[in-house]
Amino acid sequence: MAAVFLVTLYEYSPAFFITAVFVCFIVTTGLVLGWFGWDVPVVLRNSEETESSYRVSKKQMRQVKNPFGLEIAHPNTTSIATGIRLIPDCLENCILTCYWGCNVQKLHEALQKHAYCFRIKTPQALEDALYSKYLYREQYFIEKNNKEEKYCQLTENGKSFDFGTVPRTHYPLVALLTLADEENRELYDIVSLVSVIHIPDESYSLACRMLYQYLLMAQGQFYDLKQLFMSASSNSTASSKDLSSEDTSDRNLLEKLRLSEEELDLPEETGIDCVVCQNGTVNWVLLPCRHTCLCDGCVKYFQQCPMCRQFIQESFPLFSQTELAKDNFRPALAGRTS
């Protein structure tokens, strides 16, 4: 209708048409720039800031409780000759079994047997699947919530074993965590954790590290546990030396004011912020790069990861909206009651 009116107006009088368009342009410009003193809200958007028409698929996630945790203590000083120290962190009583020189092919066949033949819920089940294709075995009982270091070392005869160059036929160490109590095996969806650990020797001097960690499920599936790459907050960039000097100066100031640290309500550090808006809390994991750097408000505007520029194939949230709302509400509630 508007186009027909403009065409008719132009046919009637071209000069009048040009004058009308010019007046409309001047009035619109004046409203935007505030020439007439009217406060007219105007939102100017960049084309790149508009919501993406391409929808990144969101994975359907299911939360499960993982009763197992295993870390390497002092990885820089670990070697075949000196042994390794492992730090377990388990929610229940567990059994830690370490297999030195485990055959690579037999281990992956054992994982397939867990999926299609029998469940690996005990150390004996894994040994049956491996056909005892390992050099040496150590076993420890891990108490619930006990993070005491466990020292593991290969025997003197085994230290002379040549694991060879890459690709190796034997893993230096495979650690298995299983639940000690049979009743707990029925309570958890995750029944065991298999950790493949590289330990440097004379042939391969790469620093000690976790190569793979597999979560074995009660239903027969197994999943490769991968690390998420979190965006670092501004507070984490400060060095430990700077932090220690700041703590010392704060204590000196408190002593001058004759106040104790308990008498002051020091502000707590906020969570990791979104790398785009620097305001929302990071909540979305981008796949396949595994960067965790976007909040709920910014994730819908991106088809590529803002950190590595890799195209996003799938994404999933770390927390639901209900959990985030509870976390944001607790500090405010505490502030009112104090």
C-alpha cells in the first residue's frame, strides 16, 4: 500500500515527491539525534549481533554421580625408576588396582567385552578380560573421602622392561578404581574408572600424564572422560607472589585498625564470567573444541567458538536454569539475613 502511494505521488508531482521524502528524512534524523528535545529510545544493532538463524543442536544430557576420582601427585618427578604417587578421591570405599605394562590391544578388547559380554565391576573381571597380559599388579583399599597418596612402583625386574617407542604395544600403567561394597555397585550408574597413565622412561621422556580415563557404566556403555577448557577469570592472572604481597598488606592494615579478619565481611570472588559480555556466568560447553566460555545469553549468537573459531557442532549446559537461579539467589539471601 505504501509503495503504491509513493508511486502515485511521484507520478502526480516529482518535485513534491522529493520534498516529502526529504522532510521525512530530516524529521527522522532529528528524532534519532534528539534535536527536538524528545527522549526517543533507539536501538542500533550490528548485523553480527543479531541472533543466529542457524541453530546449533543441543545435546540431551543426563546427570549422573561419579563416585571415582584419581589424580597424579608430582607428575614432573615421576618416572619408571622412581615410581608414581596417585591421589584417589572417592565417594565410597573403593579398590585401586594398578596394572604395570598392560597390553594395549588387550585393554581395548576388555572395554569392548564390558559393552558386549560381561560388566567390569571388579578387578578380577578386568584381569579375566586382559588374560593377565600385564607385568605386575598392585592393589590398595581406598577409604571413603580419603585423599591419602598411594605410592606405586614397578618391581626391579620390571624396570628393565622396554616399553618401546611410539606407538607402544604396552601402556606403562593402567589404574582401575572399583567399588569395594557390592551394595554400592547397584546404587551408581558408573561402576568403575579405568585410567591410562603415561610414565616417562629411557625410551620416551614425555612428562607423566593421564592419557585416557574411561567411565564404565552399569548398562554396558563406556565413555572417554575429557577435560573442559574453562575461560580464565581476571583474578586468576595474578601471580602467587602478587597475591601473597596483597594478603600481607591487608593483614598489616587490619592490625593498624585493630580488627580481625573474622570481623570483616570480605567480598567473595565471583564465578568465571562469559568471555563475550563479561557479565553472565559461563555455563555452556561447546563441542567438539570443549571450550566453556559462553553464558546463557550469548550462546545463541555464535556459530563458531569465540576462543578458537572452530565451528560449533553441538553444545550442552553445565547447569540448568533452576540451579543457576538458586546459586544467584543464595548470596542475596545471605546478605539480607546478616
